[in-house]
Amino acid sequence: MPLTESQLADLRTLVGPEHVLTSPEDLVAYGFDGTAALRQRPEAVVLPADTAQVAACVRLASEHGIPVVTRGSGTGLSGGSVPTPGSIVLCLVRMDRILAVDPANLTLRAQCGVITAAVDAEAARHGLFYPPDPGSMKVSTIGGNVAENSGGLRGLKYGVTRDYVMGLEVVMPDGRVVRLGNACVKDVAGYSMKDLFVGSEGTLGIITEVLLRLVPRPAARRTMLATYGRMEDAARTVSDIIAARIIPCTLEFLDRVTIGCVEDHARIGLPRDCEALLLMETDGHPAAVEDEARRMLEIARARGAREVRVAADEAEAARLATARRSAFSALARVRPTTILEDVTVPRDRLAEMVAAIAETAARHRLKVGTFGHMGDGNLHPTFLTDERDAEEMARVHAALEEIVDRALALGGTITGEHGVGLAKKAWLRRQVGDASHDLMRELKRALDPRGLLNPGKILD
Amino acid sequence: MARSLRQLDYSVLQQCMHCGMCLPSCPTYDATRRERSSPRGRIALMRAVADGELAVSGVFAEEMSYCLGCLACQTACPAGVDYAQLIETARAEVLAKRPPTPSARLWRALTMRGLFLRPRLLRWAGRLLRLWQRGGLQAASRRTGLVRLLPADLRRLEPQCPFIAPRFSHQLIRPVERPRGEVRHRVALLTGCVQDLVFSAVNRDTADVLLANGCEVRTPPVQPCCGSLHAHNGETGPARELARRLIDLLPPESLDAIVSNAGGCGNHLRSYGKLLADDPAYAERARLWDSKLRDIHEWLAETGCRPPGAGLGPLTVTYHDSCHLAHGQKVVRQPRDLLRLIPGLRLVELPEANWCCGSAGIYSITQPAQSEALLRRKVGHIVATGADVLATSNPGCHLQIERGLAAAGSRIALIQPVTLLARAYRAEGASPEVSR
Ligand SMILES: Cc1cc2nc3c(=O)[nH]c(=O)nc-3n(C[C@H](O)[C@H](O)[C@H](O)COP(=O)(O)OP(=O)(O)OC[C@H]3O[C@@H](n4cnc5c(N)ncnc54)[C@H](O)[C@@H]3O)c2cc1C
């Protein structure tokens, strides 16, 4: 239902007329996020400046029963910030202030719209480190990261966004403002409410402020790149490294299709006939890093790596990392539509899962490149296709179903870091089971009884 | 080339997967934080127009005009979206669907369909302007307030008008010049329009640097405009005509390279293949032309530039990337490497070196406020480096930044990289201890 003139006038009074957008041109431009093929125009886009304005907008929306879709930078890959019909988009990019860094308690407090990379840059100014580094970190907002519980390349050693959230300020669906958690390392006062909102995808409350944990910045880093004739050998290398009690910060792999695309695009001299490429990085105290790098090299060789290159300096490290960093770009330019999935399996089933994906793709005559985080079992099978080709899209969906079933059979999850949103909603019950699914629904009802916050996401 | 978004090959639009990686690279998104002023927002608008879901409205036209066309988004884009083609097509559609105001139409007729189609006429205009600037008329008319009689647009521009060079390129460069020793390459030198009227000395410097590197240099005395101005502003017809004329003038079959020294022109010059793809008589030659087109820095780096034997004294230089050189032509490393060849020259990196300076073709005329804001930001960074010289290699950037530095009271000199190189080669002759 379109908003009435008086509702729009009220919104304009709350945030200023220039921050309420209603022209068709503006609505088109907020009709999607980073997910392929999902589009829906909102009724209006509102850009509040602070928590009070967010709360006031939510209160107004709640009085009139208008659905609210929260948006950060719109880089989500599961349709989380794609508007629901009849909704207002609350876009929080103007709330982009870093409020404080506390070097004594190793914390950083920021508004939700701060860009992820700016959080780490500010930490670096104090010799500190904010480890979660999603591939979109130069664009995504910290609020979006918390709402998706985003991961990155450093998951194995440093964990994901959740491991750094100490406190949150949240606007509830009725407009109440609550503060959850604090700067204490230990805190068992009541339910861990902040954790409820990490990964809640804008369906339970609107995160307006975050209190993040920082860690000391590692002093040294070593990067190496290995190529293998078999994916299993790369996977065994990873298991052996971990069994040797080394926890590298990065263990990233590319499969054969992805290596081929990277080579087509960037021509960095990768062997096209290898099945796997493994980028490994260890960081920490210089002496420990040296020792670990040497042992990782030995393990890779012992596991039959065809070639291992160890970077002598930062410049070479950057060159070696190019292969992994350009993986997504290389894949994305092959066909008009790129569908990036993120099924995840326990680490020791990864090679099996990669093989299953390749086999499924071949059977459905599809081009799928797989890359991802070998250290934490998080895969990104990437479908290279064309959304206008209905017949091919039907094969894509059939293949996806099989891949999801396989991942679940291996004890995995439908999404390791991109969230459920709209794109993976249909599979959620399959994964968590009826009882868990019902519990999620009850929780949603308890906090947002009228279903006004991001309705239709995660759950129907 | 498509004349409307609907005619455009849909996969060019579809190539944008709206991931948003372009957002932080876009100066207009940075200024407004509004999606529609971002590359992916603009592409979404274009796609909506192509799908028939959005009209070519005033807001649409405004947004297409607000885009700098700096192409920083093309560098950021993981999917290789051809934004240059998209924005040109969108602007052509705006021009077709929304006739400009009478005064804008007159402007366009005078410039794009008049002066910039007729190189001889353009030079005559240049001579007149020179007379006005040198003959004391400019000062007099400013003093007497006569400039107030000019139409508003012209009045705003009048103080920005560049100083016309005493002599044009054809008076400085002979049609064919041969290097001293063996001829290693045969190249053509494009002298440009603004470059020819204002920076003809830079063209001479370019020829000298080419000669010093074993190139035979062909420089036809009268050269048509490359058509970039037209293409960037939706005037597809004249752009195609100019491309054909230039190909006829400098047959690519007979040359090793066609060298451009202006970032903006160069970027357009190497897309003739696309521009003339549906012209059976020219399509093939246009592709060959593209394959031979080189930016001067790129050409020198590729063929192994000879390090000058003499320097220019201790000199700290910082380098600003022209957008179309860096983002359009992907020539980033080469100008820096060439500068480092000059003995005694210290290169310091400019923060945000590849962020647009606001010149952007005729942007300073069409969007003065945003253009000024970008210029102030650029000048602030330049001054903070403490360099003696700012090097950049596009006439638009040169004029814009020179004006900005002057307004800020800075004494940093603006010198193009080829000029620094040419001076270093000339210093070889001057210093007795260096043998040539
Ligand atoms: C090229 C690319 C690479 C990526 N790489 C990674 C990666 O390595 N790891 C990873 O985990 N993800 C990755 N992503 C996905 C995406 O960037 C993350 O999910 C990111 O956290 C989204 O942030 P955003 O600000 O863009 O949020 P949006 O996309 O705008 O929103 C995402 C969800 O969060 C909700 N939301 C946003 N802000 C708030 C808030 N303040 N309060 C409550 N809810 C909110 C929205 O309603 C929506 O459901 C990548 C995406 C792209 C395009």
C-alpha cells in the first residue's frame, strides 16, 4: 500500500525532507542488494542521522503498520535488504561515526553505518586489529556485518563477526531503544541478548551502535601458494597443518574451473592442469611465523604439492594473493549472471563436497567455479549463467537443490556467512528441523509480533 | 554503437551484478550517499529504462549529467562492466528524448557540431581568443565591466578560459621528423584540440621524446578532433564521422603505433572498434586502429624508454592520474616509472592520486559546484605532499589543477611527464660531460 501524504510529511519532519526519497528514480536504485535476480521497489527510502531518528521512524512505521527493511550498503548476498512490497527502506549509511577507541580495554565503539574497512583502519592507528575481513569490507557497513554475522578469510584463526561483538544498541520493532552487553570480558547477567541480534538479518531489531573487541595487530606475516594435482591433497595439507598444532590465519583454495578463469582474466602464470590451489598465510610473532611457515612448507611438499612458492616480502605476498583475490572477479565476467553460493561443511568433508559440486555441475551441463575458505569448510560454488535463459536457470535450481542436500548430508549448512534472507529461506527448515524452525518463528513473534521488521526474510 | 538503452546489447547492462564494489570509488556517491548517484544505481536506472519500467525523466537526465564519467568504477568493478559504453548510450538517449534548452542547443551547435568538427576553424577561433587575451582587450573589458554583457554561461567561463599558446602544433612540429640514428619504429602523433591550442609545447615535447627513442614521427598539420567530447555527451553521429576521418588521415596499416598524449582522448581513441562496429567499410580498420593506439607513456614503457643521461637538478615530483588514463586506459604504472628514470627526480605518491580532479571534459561547465569541491580536495592533497612539481598528462586536468593551485596561492608548478622527460633529454646536450 502506498504511503499517504501525511505519513510522508511526518517522516520528512523526523529526518529532514532531503532524507526522505520517493522519486521513482530513487526507488529503483534501492530495489536490490548484491543478490542476483531479486528486485522490488520500496514505497520510500529514509536516511536517518542518529539513533533517535531511527527510533522515531520505527515508532511511526509501527503506528501505521508499515513494514521496515533495514539497509546498510546493500552488498548482501541473500536478499536481506531487498525491500518487501509496501515497505520503507531505512538506509543507515549516514550513521557513519566512529565514537571511541579504548586502548586500555581494547574496544571500539561505532555507529552502525561505519564501513568495515574504516573500523580496522582506525584500530590500526592504535596498533590494534579488527580481524573479520569480508571480501566486501571496503563497502559493507559494520551494522550489516553484525546483522549477517559475516565471516572473512581469517575465520579459522580469528573467528567471525560474532566473536568481536561485545555490546549493541538496538532499536526494537516498537521503537524502544535497548543497550545489550558491555565492555566486560566476563558478563553472565541474564540471557546473552546481544547474541540474539548477531546474524538476525534485520528481522528482530535495528542495530544502531556496536561495541567491538579489538586484538593486538600481528607483527609479522608469511604467505605461500601451493598447487596440487588433486583436491584431496590440498585438503590433507590443511588437516596435517592443523594436526601439527599450527593455526594459520588464511587457508584459501581455488578449484580447477576457478583457476582457469583466473588465468584467462589475470594471466599470472598458474598451471591450468592442476586441480587445486591453496593460499596459506600465518601471522603473529616474527619468530613463530618463521617456524610455522617452514613447517607448513614441509607439510605441503609431503602431501604432494606440485609447487610451493613462499613470498620473500610483502610485494611478493600481494602477488601470490592475487590469484585468490581475483577469483570472484575472474568468475564474474564469464557470463551475464553470477550466482554466489556459500554452502559449508565440516572441514574434513570439504574435498568430498568440492568433488560433489563439480560432478553435479557437469551432470546439469553448468559452469560452476568453486573457491573458498578451506580452513573453515566454507565453500563458494559460483554459478556462471544467464538469468534470461529460463531453461538454463531451471538446471541451475535443480543443481542447487542437489548441492544443498549433499551439504546437509555431510553435516553442513546451507549458508556459512551470507545469511538466509530470501534466497535460502526454502531450505532452512530442511537444515534445522521442524522443532528448531518453530522455535525461530516463536522468537520472531515474541519480539516482533506484528512482523514489521524485514518481513519475509529468514522465515515466511 | 547503440543509440538508445533499449537497442543496447542487454548483456552489457546485465553484466552489472549490483554487488556495490563500485560505491567507494565514485565521487558523486561519496558526495551524496545516494544510490542513484552511484554507478550501480545509475546502471539500475538505465536497466529500468531499457526494460520500459522508467521514463527518461528530468531526474534521469540530471543523474546522467551528474556522473563525472571518470570511470573509477570500471577499475573497482569485479565483473568488468563496460560503464563507459553504458553512460555514453544513456546520454545519447537523454539527448534524443529530452531536447536541450535553446541556449544549450546553440552552445552544442557552435561547439560540438561547429568548432570541434572543423580543425581549421577551431584554430581561427584560437587565434581570435589569443588576440583578445594578448591585445589587452580582455583586461580592458574586465575593467570596464564589458564582460557583464556576455551571456551568463560565458561570463562564468570567461575567467576559466585557458591561455592560448603563441604557436600551434603545426608551427612547432614538421609533418615527418626522423630520429638521429636508426629508425626503430614509425609512429603517428595525435596533437589533440585543447592540447593543440593551449599545450602545443607539450606536443613538441612528445615528439622530442619519441625522436630520442628511435621513432620516426608523423604529425599531419591539420588533424580532426578525435570525437571524445561528442561521444561522452551523447553526440554519436559526429563522433563516428570524426573517427572515420582520423582513420583515413592516419591509415593504421602503415604505422607501428598511433600515439596520444592526452588521457581523455586516448581512452576514446582506442574504442573506435566499438564505435564503428556496424560500419562495414570501417569496422575492420577501426579494430586495427585500436590495436595500434598507444598512450605515450605506455608506448615508451613497452618499447623500453632510454633513461636520460642528465637530470633537472633535485626535484620532488608528485603524480596525479588522469581518470581516463588510469581507469579508462589502465595506464598507471608507466608514467610513474618514466618519471623515476630521470636522474635526481624523487617521486612522492599523491594520496587519492586516481580520484577525479573535477575537470572531466565539460563537467566544470555543466556541474560547477561539484567540480569545484573535487578540485579543492585535489589541491589540498597536492599541497600536503610538499612536492615542487605536480605531473599529470591530460590537458583538462592540467588546466583545472593549475587553476586550483593558483587560487590556493600555491607555487607548485604543473608540468606534464613528457615535458620533464624532454627537458632531461635536452639537458644531455647542454651538459658537456654527457655524450649523446
Ligand atoms: C563482492 C562481495 C564479497 C563479499 N564477501 C563476503 C565475505 O567474505 N564474507 C561474508 O560474510 N559476506 C560477504 N559478502 C556479503 C555482504 O557483504 C555481507 O553480508 C555484509 O555484511 C553486508 O553488509 P551491508 O552493509 O552491505 O548490509 P546490507 O546488504 O545492506 O544488509 C544485509 C542484511 O543486514 C540487515 N542490516 C543491515 N544493517 C543493519 C542494521 N544496522 N541493523 C539491523 N539489520 C541490518 C539488512 O536488513 C539485511 O538483512 C560479500 C558481498 C559481496 C558483494
